[in-house]
Amino acid sequence: MTETPVPKLIYELATPTIISMLVASLYNLVTTFYVGQIDTQSTAAVGISFSVMAIIQALGFFFGHGAGNYVSRQLGKRDEEGAQRMAATGFFTTVVCGIVVMIAGELFLTPLCHLLGSTPTIQPYIEKYLSILLFSAPIMAASFFLNNLLRYQGNARYAMVGIVCGAVLNILIAPVFIFVMGWGIAGAAWATVLCESVSLLVLWIMTTRRGIVPISVKNITLKGAYFREICRGGLPSLARQGLASVAILLLNLSASVYGDDAIAGMSIVTRVIHFIYAFFLGFCQGYQPLCGFNYGAGKYTRVLDAFWFCVKVGTSGLILCSAFGVWFAEDIVRLFRDAPDVVEVGKAALTYQFLVYPLNIFMTMSSMTLQTIGKARPAVVLASARQGVFFIPAILLLPRVCGLVGVEIALPVADVFSFILAILLIKGTLKGLAAFGRQEHLR
């Protein structure tokens, strides 16, 4: 972690994470494709429910990143006991919170569906889908926790195995449940529950048998100091993922004014964008354990070198993908739902998004750096910017002025303002790392 050349180490750490992210996103994309073969209402229902999945994922990321950041720094300081206590505390708290979400969701299922932006024609589909999907809440949250914990230990390959096993299984069995068994949208939900359970089992085996920091009940430590550390390291992720849920909710509510086709079109765009970004997010996540280890070890020059390496490589790659996406936007949407109104909405929204999408790499790297080195406040602000501070006003105001176009451009507008904010927030930290790096060389 502290000696291997930065580019080589980034690629080694990022490759399994990229595979994990791509396969997990592919499973979401394939589910959308399968459900899209049923009808527009099923496509829209899966898209609307994505905000609930974002909440569940937010729990896993909150505890996983919060505990993982601390574990990474403690391993850099050779404090294995502290790392083990944090890992156990974070995992079991994640499971408890997941159970609470599951129970609350089942008790208030109908009002929850209305809140998510369901129309009367979509309501039966989303209730059927969510009533099953919510059973996976504690399982999914725990899986995301273990995945992140393994990554922060530098065991990204083991994390990859757990995610890939479940995702590949889902891709294989979802069409069986949906079409062969004749379960329709309920089959898609049951496939998700089963495959998340498989992922959790594999990740647990990897953590207990292969991880540097095994999890044990005896290491659970319910002390304020540990939860404060989880909040410091995890709040940016909670803000980012939690606001993503709010953003999807508001996006669906705004699109619902224009009918089921608009909701379906925006749902397809959301999944496609998420899939493409998964590759680059996985690449950037290869930076986090390197950042944590080296920052904890006082090797600030390596942190700075790794930051700029990831920004340059990630931005270049995303520019190429965006150019391809703009050119083939209509074909991409038509692949999932070949309905004229759905394609029209999806094509426009996808084009607008790709035009500004390369800006996301710098924003992501800035947020990850602030989060990993323990600068919680600016990290939370930046993590909240894209999906909250800028997107929420945009999605509430732009449709009033521009109609459906306002729905389609809301997130791209938020991206531009978030990029400017990232420059302002990370500038001082980068200068500080450079100064510490010079002192490091003098020693």
C-alpha cells in the first residue's frame, strides 16, 4: 500500500472493484430490460422502486464507508484491535437498521408507493414488487457493508467475488422467475431477494476466512467514540445515497405529470447512466484504500499523485463514453422499451446528461478524498450537492419554466454547479497535501 507505484496499485485495487460495480449495475440494467418486455407500467414500477433500493444501499454505504475509513486508517497505524472492534460494531448495527427499514416499509407500503410518485395505473405493480423487495433490506445493507469493509482492507478481489456471484445468479434466474414461472414483476423481486442472500453468504465467508479484519460478536463495542467515527466517515456516503433516493423520488413525481411513458423513459436513463458510471466509480474506489493507508502513514505525496492520476484517467475515459452515448442515445433507449413516447423522453434526457457527465470524475474524487482523510463537513456538503443542494431546486423549478425539458435537464444543471463547488472545496486540501508532501521529502 505504501511502496507499490501509484498507477500499478490503483489498477490492482480498482480492477476487481470495477468488475464488482459493473456486474452489480448490469444486473440492475438487465432487470430493467427483462421487465421492459412485460409492459410500460412494470418498467416504471421498477424505476420508481429504485429510490427505496437507494435508501437501503445508503445504509450499507454509511456504515461500510464510515467503519471502512476508520479500519483503513487503523491498519495503517498497525492498530488491529481497534479495526476489529469497529468492523464488528458497524456490521451488526447495519443489520439492525436494515430490519427497521424492512418492517417500516411493509407496514406503510401503500402510502410509501404514493410518496414515491406512483400513478394509479402503476400502483398495483409497484406494491407487488416492493412488498417482496423489502425482505432483502437487512440482507442488502449488510452485503454493501461487507463489500466496502473488504475494499478498505485492500481485499477488493474478495469483495468482487461476493458481488459478482449474486449479480450473475440474478441475471440467470430473473428471466426464469419472470417468464418461465410466469411470476412477472414479482419474479424480478424474488430473484433480487434470493441473489442478495447469496451475495451476503459469500461476502461473510470471505470476511471471516480471508479478511484481514474478521468480524466477531465479542468485538461489538457500543461506545460513542466508534459511532462518531462512523458518522465522520460515513455521513458523506449517507448524504450522497440518501439524497439520491430523494432525487429519484422527485424525478418520478415531476415525470408523473407527463404520464407513465415519461416515468419509464427517465427510469431507463437513470439505469443506463448508473451502469456507465459504475465502471469509473469502481476505478475511483481503487483510490480509497490507498488514500486511507497512505494518509494514515503520513505519505501525503502518494495521496496527491493518486488523486490526479485518477482524475486524468477517469475524465478521459468518460469523455469517450459520453461521445458514444450522445451519438447512439436513441438506440440505447429503444433497446429497453421500443415505445415512441418512452424513446423520445429517454433520448433527450440521455443526451443532456452525457454532455456534462465527464465533470463527475473530479467531483467524485474530491468527495472521496475529503471523506477518506476524515474531513467530514466539506465531504458531506460536496456529497449533498449533486443530488440535493442543486438538484432539488432544479427539479422543483425547471419543470415549471421548461415543462418536460425541465425534468430532462435538472440533473445536468446540478452537475455543472456541483463541479464548481468541488473546485472550491478541494482546493485548500490539495494545497495542504502538497505542503505536507514537501515537508515529508525534507525529512
